[in-house]
Amino acid sequence: MIRTVATTPFSDQKPGTSGLRKKVPHFSQPNYAENFLQAIFDATERPAGSSLVIGGDGRFFNAEVIRKAIRMAAANGVAKVIVGQNGLLSTPAASNLIRQRKAAGGIILSASHNPGGPDGDFGIKYNISNGGPAPEGVTDAIYKRTREISEYKIVDEDAPDLSVIGTSRLGETEVEIVDPVADYATLMEELFDFAAIREAIAGGLTLRFDAMHAVTGPYAKEILEKRLGAPDGTVLNGVPSEDFGGGHPDPNVVWAAPLVDLLLGPTAPDFGAASDGDGDRNMILGRGIVVTPSDSLAVLAANAHLAPGYKRGIAGIARSMPTSGAADRVAQKRGIGIYETPTGWKFFGNLLDAGKVTICGEESAGTGSDHVREKDGLWAVLLWLNILAVSKESVAEIVKSHWAEFGRNYYQRHDYEEVDKAAAEGLMESLRDRLASMAGQRFGTLVVSEADDFSYKDPIDGSVSTSQGVRIVFSGGSRIVFRLSGTGTVGATLRVYIERFEPDPAKHDLSIEEALGELVRTADAIGEITKRTGRAEPDVRT
Ligand code: G6P
Ligand code: ZN
């Protein structure tokens, strides 16, 4: 029985960088999730007979909303829903399922790397038929619908048991519960030289993968331990939990500190990696070295041809604007295209669909390729392992010879979290006001060569995105970027991205203070960070 329930709009359902994210108590208000889901059903195109993929990262509230989403899909005439067993699907696995099953789209329940639990974060995002996050035209239409919604539809019957793989019916709708890992693992086996990696591991290559109590545990166990023969215990924190063991499932030096300590310590394995809540981010480490996401993108792009899936080379590379220019140098040397997009994986979708780029990456710990339309944590891990297995070099050797060949982009991001919103917006506004007069100004030894507010015209569909971050470039190519996060849920998060290019291999072993100290002090002087936010130090340096 389809029931139509009267509701009234919420004013705050505008999707951010990656879907709608709020605290669980906010999301669990009566009708809050239902309104947003109904807006998705109303505002998105679904050809008759088409299917929809539904899954999430297993965080608190996931199971409840998945059951609602299935019942609402049935009430809204969706012919078939494909759901990960127990409601679990990593974001890249969901993207793969949408593509493989030619679904009209997918509903992914995740707040990515944000903490979970009853007081943690929750999120819903919509992906379109190419498997990628909905572009702004679609998220705007969903938002518009949330402002005028007056009813939602749901079937009375309960959703089927999500733990049982197989097909059943809910009203007119077919509900298929699938193994969340199988198809994804098969895709990875097609892209990478599993035999070579297996041999390297059997021959003594040691590794640890920290799943951070999040969704990648089952994926990593199946792929790394079962299919590639890494010993039991290679996967750390491999059982997904609703509150991620009380931590932030964010693979960076702060939240994955135990893994970092292990890799920088005396008993380090050869290779270490971690992924985030929904499995799309990654962190890469070697014995004695943490590889920055920007460097990882450049190294993967330069060496992708060592993996069978990319043996014919790559068409081009895309990176988000705040990501360092390390990948640009690979593209220039190899004579392939390089694209600079706004922050957010959704901006890569058109370039990937048009075949302009094969590999994409962001400083925010995301790398991926045209195999799906999301960033993919385990993909990056497997490409690294493939490169290690074939080159027989260590992570540190690979990174250092990469710098020697292409130059080193010293890089650091400073985050000021939960800053007063008005103060953060005032800081950005003041920077924008001063942009026109900045060129030629001197700060210590640094002279500004250009300054602008990044805007992007999509080369495929012509859409324009403005105000994507303030860039201040100095003669010599050093750069400071200021941007407000689009994913925070409390106050504002100010991100300051600091970069210096160093071509001379004799200067590739500087400390971060030696390499970036002057730029860091200049960022405070230009941005008036301390003065405007009251913060003398960032909360996180990555
Ligand atoms: C999400 C998106 C990424 C993006 C990141 C930026 O993780 O999936 O594509 O880079 O947000 O987050 P921020 O907090 O800097 O807006
Ligand atoms: Zn994520």
C-alpha cells in the first residue's frame, strides 16, 4: 500500500561539496530524511523500468534510512533497487554497481570521513547514471524541490531483511540484495597485475592497511588477504562499526596516527595505507615516509602504465585547484592534457566521460581513474602495490626518483576548524577585495605575481563555477590558496594551502619549516588569519 504523507519544507537542505550532511540529531528530525529523499525522487530523471543502487558506509542511522529509502523507492515507482548486503557499499563500489548494472543512479548514505555515532554526522548524496556525484544542475534541482515539497510517498510494507543476499519484491519493486564486495574485487583484478603483487608479497613485501573501523574492512580483507595472499592481520580495524570505534575515519596524519607511527618507527612494514569512512579516500605511506596526496597523484600518473589496465598510457590528468602542481609536471613531460578543476570529485565526471583524462586526484586524499566515477581508496592502494611489485623499488625510492626527475612541490595544508562563520567569511571577503591591488606587492623575499578568485568553465558542458578559492601566486611559482571548506558541519573551516616548487634535487631534503616557513608566515600576514579568527595555530596540518 502506497501512503502519501503531508510534510513541510526544511530551509537547510542545500547539498554541499558532497551531498547533504548534518549531525544525526538534525537528520533524525521527523520527515527530514524523507523530505530529502522525496526531493531526489521528484527532481531526478529515471527512465521507466530503470533501477537504483542504494548503499552506505554503515554509520549510525545508515540501516534505518536505507530501509526508508527502499520503501520510498517502491512508492515512487522505481522498478528495481540494488542494495548492498547489510546496507553496506563503499562509495567506489556503489559507483561501479551503478555503471555495471546500468542503473539510473544511486543513493549513497555517508558523511565520508566525518565521525559517526548518535552525535556524529550523517549524509545522503545522489549519484547519476555515469556512477558519479550529481553535478550542480542536479543538486540545485534537488535543493529547489526541498524548498517546495508538500508530501512524500512511502509503502506501508517493511523492507526485506538486508542481511540475506537474493531478490524479493516490495509492492511492484524488485529488491536485490547483493554482495557488496564481489563485483568491485573483480574489477580490481581486471585493472591490476594481481599475480605480480601476489608474488611480491610471497617474496617478502610487507604491508598494513588501516580500514579505520569503516566500510573498506571487508573489501580489503577479501582483496589483500584473500586474493593477494597477505597474511591475516594485514588489515587493521577491519570490522565496520557504527561509530568507527569512536574515531574520525579520516586517513591523515592526525586521525591515522597509529599507522603513521608504525610506518615511521623501527618495525615498519614496506607499505602502509588507510582509507576513510566510505572508502573513497586514501593515505599512502612507505617505510619512513608519508606520501602527500598531491605527490601520490603525480607518482601514480607517471607510473600507471605498469598496471595492465593502463598499459596503453593515460589520456590526461585532472586535479582540483588547491592540489599541488606536481601532476602538471608529469603531464607536461609526457605531453598529455592537464585540467585544473574546482574542489569536488563531481567536476571530474565530464572530463572522464569525454575521455579527456584517465587519472584524477585531489589534495584531500582522493585519487581515482576512469574505472568508476568516484575517487577510490583501494584502487590507489592497489596501483601503488602494482608499481612496487613491478619496479621492485621501495616507496621512498620511487618518490625520491620522481622528485629528481620532475622536481619537488613542497606542500602543506593548514586547517582552522569550527571558526566563527562570519569571521571566516569576512576573511575571504577582505582577500577578494584586495585581489586587484595585490600583484607586485612584496612580502619578505616573496613578490606576488598574480592573484585571483578561481573560477572554472567546464570544457564539456560550458557550465561556470565561480568563487572557488583565492589564489596568490608568487614569482618563482610558490602559491598560497585560501578556501572555505564545503564539507564542515559546524561553523566554518578555513583551509590554507601552501606550496613551493623546487627543481633542484640538492634541495629536496629540506624540512617543511625550511621549505615553507616564509610562505606560512606570509599567509598569516596576507590573510590576517590570527587577527580575524583569533587562532594562532591551525588545528590540523596535513
Ligand atoms: C569531499 C569531496 C572531495 C573534496 C572534499 C573537499 O570529500 O568528495 O571531492 O575534495 O570533499 O572537502 P572540503 O572540506 O575541503 O570542501
Ligand atoms: Zn569519503
